Amino acid sequence: MGANLFQSKQTLTVGGKSYTYYRLNALQEQGVADISRLPISIKILLESVLRQYDGRVITEEHVRELANWNAENPAKSEVPFKPARILLQDFTGVPVVVDLAAMRTAMHKLGGNPKRINPLIPVDLVIDHSVQVDAFGSKEALEFNIAKEFERNEERYRFLRWAQTAFDSFRAVPPGMGIVHQVNLEYLARVVQERTVDGEQVVFPDSLVGTDSHTTMINGVGVLGWGVGGIEAEACMLGQPLYFVQPEVIGFKLTGKLPEGATATDLALTVVNMLRKKGVVGKFVEFYGAGLSNISVADRATIANMAPEYGATMGFFPIDQATLDYLRLTGRDESLLQLVEAYAKAQGMFRTDDMPDPVFTDTLELDLGSVQPTMAGPKRPQDKIFLSDMKQNFEAALEKPVSEGGFGLAGDRDKKAVVKYPDGQQDEIQHGAVVIAAITSCTNTSNPSVMIGAGLLAKKAVEKGLKTPRYVKTSLAPGSRVVSDYLERAGLLEPLSKLGFDIVGYGCTTCIGNSGPLPDEVAKAIQENDLLVSAVLSGNRNFEGRIHSLVRANYLASPPLVVAYAIAGTVDIDLVNEPIGKDADGNDVFLRDIWPSNEEIQAVIRQIINPEMFKKEYESVFNRNERWNQLDVPKGELYEWDPNSTYIQEPPFFEGLSEQVPDIQPIQSARVLAYLGDSVTTDHISPAGSIAPSSPAGQYLQQKGVKPHEFNSYGSRRGNHEVMMRGTFANIRIRNKVAPGTEGGYTTYFPTGEVMPIYDAAMKYKADGTPLVVIAGKEYGTGSSRDWAAKGTYLLGVKAVIAESFERIHRSNLVGMGVLPLEFIDGQNAETLGLTGRETYNIQGLSNDLKPRQTVTVEVTREDGSTFTFQALVRLDSDIEVDYYRNGGILQTVLRNFMREQRA
């Protein structure tokens, strides 16, 4: 900061205080570009490069190119983006800190200064992914689960406490405070930032990147931010810009207002479905139109949270009056509100109903009045189902082939099982039985309207004498302690508790797959009778194998519908026309009889929720957890690696690293490790859930003396590469076409024809010196921003992934680990080319002359010795990505740059 490019440096006076800011209109006055109708998301990016122009990393050309953003055809030039801050959660945050600690060790070994490895911008980590639903359905569940969380994760937590002391600008919100994105929305985000730079108080838009794909939730309050892989976040921390090609921006116009009975969840699932059909992978989505004035920031945040589900980089909502109202409601200072309003208006970033529409790359439109009660499932969040169609949809899915997204149970429709409880009672269940009903995930628990709605529905249900079947595992996991405060003040915690929805923790729980075990008698009935049971959750992901290994049909729904399906006990029901149950007198009760009106919900919100609640809960958020405060903290700027640890290990990424940059080489005689279909998610590639004792990861842990009940989860062990590489491609539902007839992490080791676990085969190939490739279909890497999906791929010896298309974050992660992403050219895929996965592959044309998005020739040798070739597109999208690939990854690039700077 400090340069005055295009005379943009100006003074803004707010509340008697003067600030320096970089005025965008100066670009127009200087004849650089007409910026008046740029999308506001592009204006925020433009301000970032203008303010941080240094003539070296960020040049005048960068500013000019972005100022002249062409909606119809954005330039292929790079945007170097330096966010204001970084956001981490613990599953992705632990490997980030492990990498930073390993970089310090590597720097020390190379004779450099380890302190150079230190965040240059503020970093906040919120521990929210580790709590599991072990106990439920009782007032004691919360305390039991928190105690169990610390028992399992104490070593990880001590490591994060070390990071707090070892690194500058690094804060950690301890366990039990809330979910990362809700804490960010309610407390951490400022919407505009102010910092002292060279003695000047500079004001600028808040922005961030986070190591969780749902970082986009913050777009709901007008903050630019999205999910990246941990390796990209680390590079940003260390001063490296995030480089990406100028984005297309899709305008999504909202009109009208939500009808009676429709929730923000219904709206979000409708938007997800529309945008998936539109095709917005890697694009910005910006919402506009007068309809925005009829939805709250909490509603906007629910939609923005789901951006990864519709594939966009962001789902951005501009700053407007609703933003100011939300900041006031959540206890932010009035001085901040004044600054946000004055700054946004001065920069042309404050939305009003009568402002001219920005010019977008493309647009689509939704009348809010057309939104109906909606669910999504049973395997993907974009597969929208109207509540009125739910029964019919589930019954069709039972018989539909697996290849078409169904379960292939034709002829096995009416199977039943008996759940026998220890006290002699029993329940009969059949296909579709709801065995998990979870109010979970920041997506919805951040939204008072749906949480109050769930509480009111529970209250009315209890008054009617309705109960939840005993086989349903119910849970309530608020995204912040404010939620339980307002539910309690409204008298709604008690009726929720009577239906089994006691608070089980303040974290992601079921949404991340931490649903915990089903009761033994329920699990036994499912397994012995091969029943297809279901989960209904208010989360954002329902991919195969994510929620629970025994639950194959998973549906996303609003919190009130989660309560409704818990009472019904099955998804094989038409809740619009069939009774949900019977009252105390034996009369039918329908969902419409207990569904709260919009006015009832808003009346409670107006009466109960106030700024003081937020101020009280967040004033001590960093030190409120006594278990956290009492942890022993390791000392020193270098972490002392424990070779016996099964949680934290020094990763091998920097072993043998020299300052010399290696040459790019062709990939020769590669074998296929995995041949996968469409919509393979990062849950398939790097599962976060339970570790099977018989799996390679389970075998490794047992060899280290860890008993199966102490395994914890894959996600909690991401600080140990030995566990994670064994867990890569280990999802129980993954289907590898080179291991036909199997389900789970298996492959064929071609030299012997033996079918074995993917990890075991990969190690054999490594011993042979054989490079590996993965072949996949469309949307490879959908889902969470899990850098371990790329790290594990790299550690298994995979040199390239050839897919029809990639999700944005996973492609970047592969590049960041030095794995080459290749795309089949338009009109071709593995099937049209006749690939079986049993061939040998040579990828030619790879050299130091490699250019972004060039084509290369892939030579394929069949089993009979015949050969053919096809062309593939190199998905290194910029010059900097080519540089990362040549260096073997982002972190190797950064480390070498540091060493060169130190030698200079």
C-alpha cells in the first residue's frame, strides 16, 4: 500500500475521523475505464489490486486489465488477489499448520531463518469439525460429547495451541464456541477493514479466503471470500497472491418475496438446482434485483453457503440496508456501521433497489414467490425434490439403477426388520426409515427464521402429543451459542428436547459426517436385513458415504422439516397429504396442523433476539473454554516432531528439496490407479468419516498400538500423512472400474492381476518405479475444499488426473501439489475413446516450454500391444500455475523464493 496510482488515494471522513482510501472513480476520471456498471464483486477485486499496487507483484497492467473487465468475454489475464485475512477450520487447519511447521523445519535445515515462515496477514482458526454425536437424546449429551472430543483430540489441540504462540497474527477459537462460518458471520467479519499502514489509517473492503469450501457463506453480508485448498491459503499467508483468471460473473436476479410456508432452505435448494443446470463452475454469481430487499442477511448467507453445491466460486450479495441491519443486530459497534455505509457509498458498492443493474456475463431470474417447500437428495445437494413429490421420488429411487442415481432394489421393495431394544420393546422398520434426523450445519443454524421455525413446530407437535420413534437418532447442534440462547429464551429448547433434539455440541457434527454410531440394536437390524435407511439433515452435503456408512439415502431439508421427518420416522411418506402421526386422542395430525406461520416466527425473532446476546457470547470467545485454557503448550519456534505420534507427523513434501528448480518431464509408462465416473467428490477421494479396522489406515493405526475405538476419524488425523495416504480413495461407496465387482477403495495391480486396496497397489507401483494416473468423468473433485484429496493423490504416486471436467478448488489443489490436471477435449471422454484403464499411458509434450491450457498428446498402449493417441487439455490455467507445477507445488515455490531472497 501507499502508491497513488491514477491519483486514487483520497481521504474519507466518517464520524469525525479521517481515513485513507483508494477511490475507484479515479480510474474513470483518469480515462482508464468506465467502471460505473461493473459487478460489485469485480469492483472489490479491482480495489484490491489498485490499493496493493507495487509495480512488481501487482502491476499497473493488472489494474488496467481488471478495470476494463469485459462482461461478455473476460480477458484470460491473471488477477493477483491478496485477501485481507485467512480463515481456517480444524480439519483443514491442522494440516495447514503442519505444513507451516514443516516449512520452518525445512528452512532451518537449508540454513535459512525459520521465522520467515510466519503469516503476514491475520489468520483465524475455529475448531468446529471434531465434535461427534456419541451421546444424544439427553440433557447430558452436550457435556459428554465435549469431554469425548477433548479425550480424542488433545494432541491436535496442543499442537494448535503451540501455533498460537509460535506464529504471529494467528488466533484460534477453541472448541465448543460454534461453527467457523457462523462465527465468521456473527463476529469475525467487519465488512470493511481498517489498518494502520505507514502511519495512515487505511480503510478497504473486508475479504478473505478460507480452507473450507463453505467460506462463501460470508458473501451473504457483502464480504468477498471463497474456499481454497490449504496449500493456497498457506501461500497467501506467506505473502504470495492468489492468482486466477478474470472470472465470468453470472447475475442472478431476485424479485418478489417468499410465500407463506417457504423457508430460506427451500430458496437455497431451488437456487442450487437452477445454477447447477445453468453451469457456473469456477464463475462468480452475484445476486441483484429488488427481491433482495425482501430477504434478510441470514437468508442470503444460507444461499451463499451453498455456492460449492452449485459449483460457483462465490454467491455474492452486495452491501445494502439489510447488511447494516444485520451488523446492528449482531452487536457490532455503531462506528463500524457508519464506516461501512460511508465507505460502500463512496466506492459505488452500496446496493439500492433503484440503482442501474450491473452488466453481467449472463443472467437468470427467480421470482421468490414461486419457491415451494423443497428437499434435496438422496445422494447430491443439487438434486431438488419438492416436498409434495418426496414419497414418489424415494420410491422411484429405490428401483432406479445405481448408474442413474438410484439404489437398484427392484423386486426387494417391501423388506421389513424389527429393532429389538434392551428393555424388551421393539419397533418395525423398513426401507426409508429415518434413523438420523439432525439439525446441523452453519448453512441453516445461522438462520433464526428456520431455527425458531423448528422450535415452534416442535412445540405444536408436543402439544398434539406427537413423539419421535425410538429408532431415530436425533440431534441439535447449534452453529453458535447465540442460537441456544434465543431458543431457550423463547421457550423452545424444552419441546425440542421432548422430541429428542437435545443439544449435542457446537460444531458441524452430522453435516461433516460426525454423526457418531447408531444404537447397536438399530445398526444390527439394518445390517442383518440389508435395509436401505435414510437420514434427514439441515446440512449442505449428502454425498454417498458421508453421513453414516449404514445410511444410503440422505436428504437435505430445512430444520422444521428435519423435526417433521423425525416424527414421521420415514421418508416414504407424503407429508403434504398423509398424516404425520396421531394426537393423544387418536386423531390424524397433518404437517399443516403444526407448521408455524411466517408471522409467528417473525414475532418471536422481534421479541427475543437482540444485540446484547451476541455481545455476551462473543466477548470472551477466545478464552471461554477452560479445558482449552488448561492444555500444556509446547514451546519454541520449531515444532518438536514426535515420531511415535499417530496424529501429527512431519510430512515428506520438502524431503530432499534443493534450491534448484527441476525440469518438467514427460510422464512415461504410467498405469491407471483408479478409473472413476462422474461427480466423484472429495469425500470419495479423502473421506472424513470413520476408519474401518480392516482398511489400510485402520491396520496402520493398530500396528501403532491404537485400538479401533480410539481411531477417531479420517478428518481428525489429517495431520498424519501416513494415515491420510492410506485413506485416499478409501470411501466405502467409491467404485473403481479397474476393480469391477468391488465397492470401496480397491484397484487391480496389473503386473499380477491381483485386486487389492488402492494404497497397497500404489506402494507396489512405487517400488516398481511406475508412475500412476487417475481417469475420471465430469465434475471431478466436487465438494469440500480438501487439500488432502490432492496431497493423498500425490503421495500415492499419481502424476496426472485425466478428467472430463474439474471442480475449481480440487483442480487448484492438484496443481498446488504438483499433480497435472488434464481434460479430455470437447466431445471426448474415456468411454468414447474406448479406454478400459488396463492400458499403459505416455503423456508427451511436457517440457519447460509448457504453456497454460495447451494441448498435449497422450499415447495409449493396449494390453495387446497396439497403440493410439488422443489430445488432452493441460489445466494449468496461468503462467504462475505452470511455475508451481515445475517446482513440484506452491509451497516448494514459496520456500525456494524465500531462500533466494535470503541469499540475495
